[in-house]
Amino acid sequence: MPQPQLLVIGGGLGGIAAALRSRALGYQVTLLERNPTLGGRGSGLYHNGWRYDSGPTVITAPHLLEELFTLFGQQLQQQLTLQPLQEYYRFHFPDGSHFAYGGQAEQIEAAVRAFAPADGDGYRALLEQARQLFTIGFEQLAERPFHHPATLLRHTPELLRLGAWRSVHRSVARHLRDPRLRQVFSTPPLLVGGNPFDTTAIYLLIHYLEQRWGVHYPLGGVAALMTALHQLLRDAGVVVETNCEVIEIQSDHRRRVTGVRLATGEELPANQIIADLDPLHLYQKLIGVQRISPLARLRHRYLHHSMGLFLLHFATRQRYPAVGHHSILFGQQFRQPLEEIFYRGTIPQEFAIYLHHPSATDPSAAPPDRDTFYALVPVPNLAAPIDWEQAAPQLRQRLLDRLAATLLPGVEQQLLDEVMITPHHFAKQLRSHLGCGFSIAPRFQQSAWFRFHNRSPHLDGLYLVGAGTHPGAGVPGVLSSAKVVERLLQESQRSGK
């Protein structure tokens, strides 16, 4: 019998994983990516002969990648080396102190007790809460479809008992007294687009997830990961079309998908479609508001979105061996800059900096006497009236001045290459609504059943993966969204629909 036709729109990690899992189910799969290379937010960036990571800087829960290779009789370890990091992050504070975070629970607890002795027992209680949230939020729910309120209601009592309705920062503050440690353990939501002061405490599970499987860096950068995955797609028989933009999802009078129309005017038929796109871009641009219910349109209008991102990729003519793989520099204030970013739509006077230094771990990231970095700063998304042509150079200078005064002395004079990325890049290249770095924000009322569903309620045969869908942003989240869609496709096969 002929294999059913399935199209995947978007070649980010979620789309790649969905294409591979669909192919393993027997579908004839074609993956369509509008950019020249696969990867989406996780693609490599090449500029003037330099290679930079773009997007995720580490891999957690590596088994989710390993499963994709196992589906086709291969091993990830034969295609890619994941280097475990001993120190995950080093947090730097304005008073000159720093906190090194990494390793197993015993190591982190010892570091906490050395840094703030009164918080040792509190950290142990925080870890236990994170473990229990991980058991429910990741092990039980991350791969489960959330299309019926009953699914959420079954788990609500346990989530309420664990304080999932509280914010991450509020939960951390219940256990830790030292304001610096409160910042450290409230940071994970920022890595998936959320404000720690209104992100659901479910995301405390990230802390336990990092300890469960460790934190790894792919040697060769995310570009090497994408190369390995692209080859796996070919080996599996998935047809990959790059520079191929979908501008419309087509459907019949029964609201069943029938295929897509490309920017070239060509039409491709399909029985099933998986979209690895920002859900708002998908529904507003590829489907059209006329096919969306008035209630859904109203809800879309009042969604809370993640922040935007400003990134400066750069290479230096000298090395900075004292700087680890990840550094996070905090300012004098923690909450106020976040309120300016998320609620006032302004670039704060002081800001936290996430500094990624891949050449500290990976010799291939730069020549022996050179270094590469990217510095990331959370900024408002494009809902804010910011002129980025003016703001970007100013923010770049402030960023370099701060780095020169702290971790990278004389950095501006050492620059060999640089690339600036603003929220406009996310809007234009990645089709992210409002140029958001992580789609909608991970609030409680925008998680699980409340998040965009992995099976579209608007068109039969349309499925969603990626950061904006359940279970959420981050590499484990988008890879898990593909497992959710795999379950839904299996249900479709069993029912014959």
C-alpha cells in the first residue's frame, strides 16, 4: 500500500524530531524549511570564517536525541560527541563574589553551604520540591497530549500540593535566604523565556533535570548537531527541502488539511501536516483568522509573550582562559530590570548578561590563540516601540563596557569579528511573533492544557511542535513535543482517520 503523505513545516529541533518519528511510523515525510539550513533557533552561524553557536548552548536530557538515532538503528555517540560540563554556570555578583554551579546534588549543596551556610538545609528542601515537580511535570506529563481539561484536572491536586501555582522566585525564596542564591536558583525561567516572578514553579524541574542527566556541549557546536541530524534524516528517507517557504495550509470543506502552497506558487498534497512554527504565525499567516474561532482569536489577543533577545557574537585575538563555558553577570537589581523588560517595554539601565564561551570547552570553536563568545541580554520584544537601528549600537557599547570592566578586560580592542542580533532577526528569519525569543511565556495559565495544543483544534490533520506548544521551550521541551505528536499520529493510525 502507498505510504500516507506527511509534510513537516519548519526544520528546527522540534520539526526534525517530528519528521524522524513520523518516518519511523511509516509515513512518507517531506520536511520544508524556508531558510538555507536546518536548525531554526538552534542553527550554527558562520560569519567571516568564524563559527558561532546560535540558540541553545548546551544539551540536557540527551536521551531524547539518542532515541531519534535508535529509531533507525544508529547511535548518536558514533555521529557526535557530547562533552559533559563539570561547571554548568558561574554566577557573578556586583559585590565581587561568585557562585559556581554544577555537578551532583551533594556538590551543589556543599557549594551552597560554603557560600551561605544558613541556606544548606533550605537548598535540600528546594531540591526535593524540584525532584517532585520533575517527576510529575517531566516524567509523567511532558510526553502526554493535553487536549482535554480532564488530563489537567487529574494532576491538579498534586500540582497544587507542590505549589505549582506560585512563581519560581516565590518558591525559591521560601527555601533560601541569601538574595544572591535566590537569583541563582530563579534563573532557569529566563532560559525558556519567562520572568521568574510570574513563571509557574513547575519550571523548578529544570534544576533537577540538569542533575539527572547532566549538562553537555556538542563538540563542533550546534552546527555539528544539525549536521548529524540532517544526515540521519537522509538515511531515514525523509525528503528535506531548504529555501522552501510555505505561505498557506490548504484544507477542504470538512476542515481537513489537504496540503500546502509554497511562495513559488507550487502546491504540495498531504494527508497530515506537522508545523514547527510559532503558533501565532501559523494561525494568523498560514491558516488565516477566518478559519479560527472568535473565542480563539480573542484568547490570542491577550496572550503573554516571552521577551526578546539581543545577542552579540564575537571573536577575540587573545584568549581569556579564566572565563568558563557559561558566565552569568547580575546587576545591582534583579526584579526591576525584569519589570522594565516584560511590563514597561524598555531596555533597563542595568541588565544581566549571559556569556557563552564555547572555546573554553571545544578546541574547534576557535584557533588555539583565539576565543569566541556570545553575550545575550534579555530585552523587550517588538511590541515595545524601540528603534533597534539606534538602540542596538548603544546596547552593544554598554555590553562591551560591562564585559571589559568585569570578565573580559580590554575586549573591545581585541575584537576580530562580531555579529549583532536583535528581535527583528527572530521575526524575519524565524517567523517568531513579535520577535519573541521563546514564543509565549511559560506562565501557569499558559502551560499544559492552557498552552497551544499539539493537535490543532481548527484543522483536522494539523499538528504542532516547538517552543510555543506543550510542553514548552528549551531543547527537552521541543524534543518532547515531537513525542506528543508521535502519540497523536499513532492514535490516528489506530482509528483510521
